[in-house]
Amino acid sequence: MMDPAEVEFLAEKQMVEIVPNFNFDRVYLISGEVGPFRAGLPVKVPIWMAVNLRQRQKCRILVPDWMDVEKLEQVKEEESASRFFTKMPSEHYMAEAQLILGTCGEDVPRADEIRTALKDLWDMRMSKLRASVDLFIKSGGTNARLDHLTLMELNSVRPLLPHALDQLQRLRRNTQPRASASQDFSQ
């Protein structure tokens, strides 16, 4: 099971655009190369690097296109209109947003509205996930398909689900009629 810090670690590998205020050649990382860095020209870097450079006041982070209030409201409408989970604008949308807004929220236009839209979307999806898990357990299902859930969302129910299914299996086993121990096999 992954904890939230591990999911955040994976999210930090996502690329984001920054506008550096310095010049530097390419940087060679295990995951690939980034740069070159030219003052005033946007460049894509992993979020962990963008956060680090921003904390040292070496760049400005450009908010991803999906972190727009209108786009998030549209995603919320689609999610609420669908019975199923819809595809999110980013695989790690919550972790990415928390990292970016936590680092440079004051630079993001309408940051509070973005936070609210993301929280509403998260709450809506968690409610849908709880209802799906409840229906799954009540129906006695043995497997389920969970399309378009993010790692963070899956990890929110992971601690509960295996335990609940184990308990249900024990209850079913204990309530099934048992064969008599003294059956006559002489027929």
C-alpha cells in the first residue's frame, strides 16, 4: 500500500512549465534532461525542480492549463452528470495542485477559487467512490473495474476495502450450512 507521501513523490515527476530568471545549460537527470534555462523563456521541468527553484526565487511557475477555474468547473459538471468516474485532467491532479498552490499560491490568479473547485471535485469523487464500494460490497461482487481513478483516490479506500471484504468472506463462511460430520458413505 502506498501512503500519501509516496503518491506525492510520483506526482512530483510530472512536468510543468517555469519561467526562469537565470541562464544555465542543460541539466542531466536520471529521468532525462531539462533545459537549457534562459531568463524569461519558458522551459518544462519536473514539479519537484520547479518547487525547489521557486522556493529559491529562481523562477516563476506557470500553472498547468487544467488548473483553470472554468476548466475545473467543466470537469465537475461532467463528473456530476456521469454515473461513472470521468477522466481527470491530470493523473495526479490533487497532489500537483497542492504542490503548486502551496509553493506559489499567491502568484496564481483565482487560487482560492481553484482550491474550492478542486476540493468540490475531490469530495464529489470520494462520495461516488464510497457509494461504489458500498454497492460492490452489498452485491457480493468479487471483482470491480475502477476506470479513471487516480492513485490518491484509490489509496483513500485501499486500507478499508480488503479488510471489509475479508470480514464479509468470514461472515459468509460462518453462515453457510455445514455438511454433517457423520455422513454415511456406505451407499
